[in-house]
Amino acid sequence: MVVRRVGVLSLGKVLGVLYALLGLIVGALFAIVSLLGAAVGVANSQSSDAFAGLLFGVESVIFLPIFLRDSVVDQTGEMPYTRPMVTIQLTCRHCGSENIVRNGMTSNAKQRFLCKDCGKRSRQNPQPNGYTEEEREEILRAYQERSSLRGLARTFGVSRNTVSGWLKKRQQPSRS
């Protein structure tokens, strides 16, 4: 499994849209406040104050997003508190190829993958099937202590055929 970093472009697009929206909302609030101030100034017949309030509202819409961005970016030019997005590059367990595509879900809601090169299917983190070595030894020890195959099936919940297969593999002479 190879971990690769994703470019900053996708993160930059998301943050750019968020900062643009934030700037427009805050700028619009400043513009509304300045227009209200201009309306109050016109009511008091102070035309120079009304023009200053209007000018402040327009400037806030233009310059406030720039100031907000500068306050968030630190001295290195990087965005603080952001983690780089990563992707996990999967390889085929059978042939080692990286030419893998998603291919549905398993019955227990795990992602299934298909290798385009060898055509075999696999999962990202497959769990071993069957019984652990400790469970297997415990069941075989119980069998050696004269438990019947049906008794093992009741006690441990293991099939009689499974225990028979383990016994046959154990009795085969090893070739050295």
C-alpha cells in the first residue's frame, strides 16, 4: 500500500470558495451598516458624512476578503491547522499491479476491488477466514481427550468436517 499526497489544488478550491463567501457576507454586512449610516447622515443633512459612510461600505466589500485571508495565512504563506489530503494507492495482492478499480461492496459492507490486469477480486484489508491457530489447537486437544466430533461441534460450534480435515492434515507425514 502506497500513500500519496493529493495536490493543494482541490483543498485550495474549497478554501477559496469558503473565503469568497465569508468575504461577501461580511462585506455585505458592512455595506448595509454603512448605508444605514449614510441614511442617518442624510436625515441629519450632513452630506459629507453620508458620502464617507457609503464609501466605507463599498471599500469593505472589496478589501475585507483580502484582509481576512491575510489574517488566516501565517508567515510562511501556508494555511495553519490544515492537514494535507492523502490517498491510498492499492496494489493487487495477487499480481502486484496498481491497475485496480472499485467493484461493488461485500455482504458486510466492505469495499471490493477488481484488478484490471489479472482479473481477480479482493478487498482492501481482508480478514483471515476460519479459526486462529490457538483455537485450532484447543479443539484438537479436546478431541485427543476423547471428545466426539459431534460433542466438539456442540461445544465449540465447529463443523465435524472441519475437524476431520484438520486431523487428516495433521496425520500426513511431512516430507523433508
